[in-house]
Amino acid sequence: MKNPPNIFDSEIFRRVSYTRREINGELFNLSDYPYLDIVLTDRCNSRCKFCIGDLLHKKLDCDAEIFKSQTEYAVNELGVKETLILGGEPTISPVLFDMIDVCKNLPLNKICMTTNGKKLRDQNFAKRIMSSGITHLNVSFMSADVEMQNFVHGSRNNISLDELGKIYKIADENGVHLRINNNVYKGNNDCVESLLEFYNRVKGICHSVKFSPLLKTDAYSVIPEINDFNKNYMLCPEAYESLFNGVLETFEGEYPIVKNFAVFGFVEYRAALAEIPIIFNYNHRGRMMQNATEKRQINNIKLLPNGNLSRSWNREELQHVIRFAPEKGEFNK
């Protein structure tokens, strides 16, 4: 059995600095530890109500040759050290394993994938994923309650706790760190008792758990019309503060509490380092848009399904493109 990556390699401990850098004729403050979101496809087998991937765009699948070129550029020219493979739902992309192969042949510290886990019910597929070269797997799992799962995912046939346990076993056997990602909103883990109950139910079938708030959408991140759900279901900043701090207080004295006010350069994380760490993303305090626009910081780069490397999820905002998708004939230039 391989050992999964250590929690001390997690972003919770990361500090970044910046170097003034000219990129395609423009000056930016480039992080010394930028990471790359690789959006393989807009398509998904769920319809999650808060997902920023549910854009008004025509649904696209990536071109593997262009994505290979852009990923190599991001690593070799921009210093990307981590990749996060996502969608849509990456497991339904026909080029998923091709792109994992690209990543594992580059000098990367972390190759992560975020998934709803539906396709990982197939144990042969799950074993192929876990032995493919990924180092981390994030499974979006909102609730142990089946009806709440169905509601927020906008679909039925979502993974259960038992199925998640089987996925975890395969991940653990292959040394892949499995983290459960959970979003907190009205009616879902929105008080100390319910959040701790959820944590206690899943902590035996993962290596860590991360809780994040819902966020307001904006034109910089995503087309705003997509999601009234966030506006109606997100808690106010004071409520998130009270909830996350209240949970961490229950761990104080028994486990170390770690705080990092500038994870990836723009967002605060806090964690209780229990046997299964519990991590809180204080993204309601986030300064990503402000830092990206006013300070021209580059912490996170998105490789969008149209092949552009961009600082924005919204692919109509061409002013945020770092490198446009090369023409096919340009690869060997």
C-alpha cells in the first residue's frame, strides 16, 4: 500500500511571493507558485445549482493537442507547479487519461482531479484513475442525505456514503489523497452541530475534508445570470465566520489549529489538524478579483475548453487571456 500525500504538503501551509514579469507585452505580478485549472469539458452528468461551470456558452470539449501545448507552456514558461483537472465533469472527457499522461511527464508537484464521483462507481474505472498518475482526488459530496444530494446536484443517482467508502479504499491503496469538498449554504451544514455530524460521518472514508462558502458570482468569474441559487442560499459573511470559527473551537486544545491568511496569495484557510484534517476556506473574505485586477496578480490560470489560457472563467472576457490557443501549425515553432 502506498502512502497518500502528507497534509503538510497541502495548500494550507503555502506562502507565495511575486515577481514582476512581462507576459505577452503586459506586466503582471506572477506568483512563485501558480496553479493551473485544466477544464477538459463543459459537459457534466450533474446540474449542480451553484456550479460556475454551468455557463451560457456553447458546450465544448477540449482539443487534446492544443491542451498539451498550453499545459507545457504554463509549466515551462509560467512556473506552474500544480494542476487541477476539472470540468464540467472530467471523468466523462474522452481525453482524460491523455491529459493525465501529459501532466505526469511534466515537473509538477501535484496532479489533482475534482469529480462528482459518479463514474468512479465502476471499480475498474476507479482503479485506472487511481493508478493513472494523479496524486490527489477531490470528491464533491454535499450531504449524507440522499434527497439533499439530489436537490443540490440537480440530478438523481448521486454517489452514496457506501460508494464513497469504496472509492476511498481504492484511492488509499494507490497512495492518492482523497479529499471531500463540501459547500456550506442554507439548509446544508449551516450550524456547528450539523457540520460536525457530517464531518464525523465521512472522516473514516477520506484523508481530509474541506468546507467552503457559496460565493457571489460576478462578471470577472462567471456570467452572472447563471445562478440565483447562490444569492438565495448563501449565508452572510458573519454567519460563515461564526460557523467556521465555532467548529474550530471544538477542536482547540486537542489538535493544532493552523491559519494561513494568504493561501494562493488571496484567500484565508484555517484547519484543525486532527487525524483526518478539517479545512475551512474563508473565501467570503477572498481578494481574488481585487488582487487580479488592481494588483495584476497571477495566482491561478485557467485552461479553458476553447484552448485559451486565461485569468477568468468567462471566456468572452478576452482581455484576461494570457495566451490564446495556438493554431495547429504553430506547435513546433
